[in-house]
Amino acid sequence: MSARRREKQALPGLDTTEVRTVRDRRAAPPSSVASRAVDHPAVVSGAVTAVVGLLLVVAAIVLLTDAASLRPTSEPLGPAAFPTIIGVLLAVVGVALVAVNLRFVLVVLRRGVGPVSPRLWRVLGLLAGIVVYGVLLPFVGFTVVSVALFVAGALVLGSPRPWWRLALYGLVLAGVIVLLFDRVIGLALPAGPWGF
Amino acid sequence: MDQLNLLMQGFEAALTPENLLWALLGVTIGTAVGVLPGIGPALTVALLLPITFRLDPAAALILFAGIYYGGMYGGSTTSILLNTPGESASIVSAIEGNKMAKAGRAASALATAALGSFVAGTVGTVAITFVAPWVADFAVQLGPPEYVALMVIAFVTVSALLGPSLLKGAASLLIGLTIGLVGIDAQSGQARLAFGAGGLFDGIDVVLVVVGLFAISEALGHVLAKTGRTTVQPVKGRALLTRDEFKRSWPAWLRGTALGFPIGSLPAGGAEIPTFLSYATEKRLSKHKDEFGHGAIEGVAGPEAANNAAAAGVLVPLLTIGLPTSATAAVILTAFQSYGLQPGPTLFAESGDLVWALIASLYIGNVMLLVLNLPLVKVWARVLTIPAWAIYAAVVVFACLGAYSAGGSTTDLFLLAGIGALGLLLRIGDIPVAPAVVGLILGPLLEQQLRRAMILSEGDPGILVSSPLTIGLWIAIAVVLVVPGALSLGRRRRRILADRIETGAVRTVDDRETADRR
């Protein structure tokens, strides 16, 4: 197919340079121009890339501040030199990522994000689950928290099974892990007050 | 012949009943985990690394070799059956392999992949046996300036080759380098980026980062895409090749191996390029050109062999110079470090018996994989019928276990959640994560060599270009950076094409929006 024909088929302002996203998006074209920006994978991808660029700039500032606070040593190249080089490169690449993808951010801002998708809450829920796992692990023991995390994870991922069936699967999984890692290999997993 | 004697000693160490059992366990678990969709060899190795922590080094390395080759094999099974390559090097075999699977020839595709992996793995391991000691002898002469140049070349090629653009690759690499800075600086004893938090003084564990970037982000991606309920149909038939298929496959295996090993063993290597080259070669040489794109067996046999030969080749710079050129190799380097071994020219001299036991177990693992996989291919394919929600819920539990056993504190799980979220952002932004892993592991080594070089020269940066070898390496780096796509083989053409689409589209959006406003 010629580039010219592709140009005509290509959808407005929603492209990245990635062939894959271009192809994916063409497979499921949005129904109307007025659709929300977040419905276009390429826009979301570009806007998120800009966010990553912003994070890099923030990281660069933190890194350079941290490097400036280090005491110099007698070495020709002290502990601050390498972080400073990385900090500068982070800033350059971060700014470039933001600049290249700025138009996607503008599209999102202009069209609005709309209500937060429930899927995003599920993502945050799973992340919170991992944090809670970390907090409870030393107190409740590996088996119990692992079963709980398995059930939570499966439900968040959209399992059609009832929670008690999931708990059963989780128990089998945790049991196998404890047997293999704790008893056979000797990796001491944290045990709860009940010894497992 | 010296190598042969050493290798025989390695076999003696690896062929004890106990070690054979570890090797069998390694390939079995490696394949079982590697077969899970979206889980490539790097993640397989990282997830299973905690298993090896408590073993003695020889048993651990043997188990590990099995996991490595098993994970490679399992990964190719999934990419053929599901078209979900777990890493960039198996993308090409997925192209034709998945077409064959859809046409009901999954069994042949899997068989040619298994046999091709075996041929390539065996030839590659033989090549390691003879090439590695020779490279190690040469590498003894390398000083800090040469190491600096070699590591920068690895950085530049990894960022340029893995992922859609140099900019995104560089972003990922820098994220890895930044994470690698966290902790106490060994030379001055000062804490960097630790923010007074005691948990960060030892740095952030590599396993935690790999598991967060690959596993947690994969699970989160499934939550976001609502693909938690997908399953697959099991494979029918037996993994056997017909006489004709065999005749078409074996030259492709050998050609793939011939491309894969040398390119993989370059310090700039990586396994992606040889697979693309092999695909192009097979397409040009095939008598069945019309079948390409619809499931040509040579298109699976060649790239799969190239992938495995490159995976063996990657071990050469890793073992002899201490230079990982892929995410998987980077994780293996960490494994070595956790047993108190530092890969590099001195490894062969100081822990020769361990290295040769490892190489011997690569041979053994290869044979075991072949024996295990041809009859068991249906069993592995059954693993794929487990629904995604169960796989990823289990993967999250395993990831938390891995992070906890690597670091041993609650802080590590907080970090895991944070890095997982970052991984999800990178995934949505189409930014590759493999360069981050390479940067994370090579960064501290680069800094160490750079500072050593400066101490040698008493602060004169001229030492970095003081020998013909370093000058040559820096010129190569400049070529990769300045000549866009000097190494990207056709990707440049694709990108230009995509750019054209883009410029066209940008113009039209403005037109349409003006039309809207009217």
C-alpha cells in the first residue's frame, strides 16, 4: 500500500511514531471525532509518555540536588560526578519526551478525561493490596497473606469464581510454595503466630 | 584440548545423581513458568532466582542453567501458540509460528522450534566451550578505559535496538541507571538517593526491579485491559516432523545458529538482530516463498535457532568480560553476584570448576529439554488453558515472594508496588523496560570503572581514549548515535513510513477541527 493512501486512512492527530499503535488503532477506529481522548490508545500512550518525561525531569532535579549535597573526596572523580552526568541526561531526555509528546497531552486536556474508569480503581486496588501484603506479612505469616492476595488479585482481574473457591486455589498455591521453598529449599518464609 | 579436559571435569561435577536432579528440576520449572503468557526468560529467571539462594553455588548454577534454557524454550512455545512473545527476540518466530498454529500445524511448529533450539543450543554451548576461554585470555588485558567504552557501547546499542526509538530506549536506560545509584557509595561511604531511609542504604535489589517492571506491570496491564478471563484451546496432535518438514528445517537451524552465536557474543549483541536476519535469509533462500506470511516452517526454524544460539552467545561477554547485553543476561549477572562470584576475566582463573560445571550443565539441560519437551508438549500447552486471572494472581503472589526473599523487609514490597506502577506507565507509553534492567546492573560497574580510570590518570579524562581499542570503540558509539538506524535494520524504514502517516494525520486533524468549529 502506498504511503499516500495510508495518509488518507490515517486518523487525525492521534498517531504515535509506532507502527504497532497505528495498526492497532486502525483495527478499531473510534466511532466519532467527538469521542473521548482516552478512547484512543495512541493518545493515551503519547500522553503517558509525556508524563514519564515529566517524571524524568523531577527525578533529574532530585538527583542533582542529592548529588550537590554529597561531600567531595580526594578522588579525582568523587561520588557526585556520576549522578550529575545521569541527572543532566535525565533532564535532557525528559524534556525531549515531553516536547515530542506534548500534542497528545494537549488533545487530552482539550477533550477532557471524563470520569475515572473503574478499571483504574482496580489497578490502584491491586497496588494497595501489595502494600497491605507488605505490612501484614511479618505479623500474620506467609500463608494467610498469600491466600488473601491471591483472592484479591483474582477478583480484581475479573475472576468469575466465588471467593471461597479462590481461597481454596490460593491455599493450594501457598501450600506448594511453603513446601518447596520453606521445607525443601530452606528459604525461611515469615510464619504467623500459628507457625505457617 | 585443555578446554576438553576442563569440560570433562565439569561433566563429572554435573553428572552426579543429585546435580542431575537439580538440572531436571530447573528445566521443568523453567519451562512451566516460561510457558506462561507474557513471561519471558528474563522474568522467569528473576522469579525463580530466590529458589537458588539457599543452595551451594554449584547446585545453584546447575539449577539456574536449567531454568535459563527452560525459560527460553517455554517462552517460544507461548509465542507460537498465543502470539504473545515475552521478549523482543521471540517476536520473529511468533510471526510464522502463530500462523502455523492457526492453520492447525501447531505440533510441527513446536517440534521444529524444539529441535532447532536443541541444535542451536548444543552448537552454541560447544562454541562457548572454545571461544570463552580465548576471550577471557584477551579480556585480561582490558583496563578501566576499555571497560568504560565497552559498557557505553552496550548502553547505546541496547537503547537503540530494544524498543521503538532511541529516545524511549534512552529514557528507560536512564531510569535503570538512576535506580542503580540508590544506596551507599562503596568508595566514599556516603549514601546517595537514600533520603535517610535505612531500607535504601543497601540499594534496591535487582530482582525486585525486574519483577516489578515485568511481572507486576503485566498483571496490572491485564487489569486495565480487562483481559483477565481469556483462555486458549489446547493443542492437538503430536510434536513430530514429517520427512519433508525435517528436510526444510535442518538447513534453517544451522543457518540460524551461524547468525545467532557470533552476533549474540558481540559486546553490543542482543538476540533481536540475528532473529530478524535469519528470517530475511530464510525468506530469500526458500523454495516456498509463497508460504512466508502464511506459516512457513523455515520462518520458525531459522529465527528460533538464531534466538537460542544468540542466548548462548550472550553468555560469552557475560562470563568473560562481565558485560550483560540483554535483560536476561543482566539478571544472570545478579545471580552470579549473589553467590559471591563476579563474572569477568578472572572468573575462569578463580572459579574455573564452577564455570565448567555450569557449561557442562548447559549441555545436559539442552538434552533434557529435548527429551522432556517433544513428548510433553501437550502438557505445556495445557498450562495455557489456565485462565489469565489465575495465572496473574499467582504471578503477583510469586512476585511478592521474590521481592520479599530478595530484600527481606516490608519496605521492599512498597518499592515493588511503586516500581510496578512505573512499569505500567512505561508499558502504556510503549517504552521498553529491558534497557532499564541493563542500566540498573551495568551502571554501578560503569561508575566503578570510570572512577578507577580517573584515579589511574590522576584526573585526566584523556585516558578514556588512550589506546587504539578505546578509540575504535568510541568511533563505533558515535556511528550508532550519529547515523540514525545504522544498526536498526529496516526499522528505520518502518519509522519513516510511520512518520509520513503521522505528518499527514497532523495536518488533517487541524482541518477537521476547524470544520468542527464551523
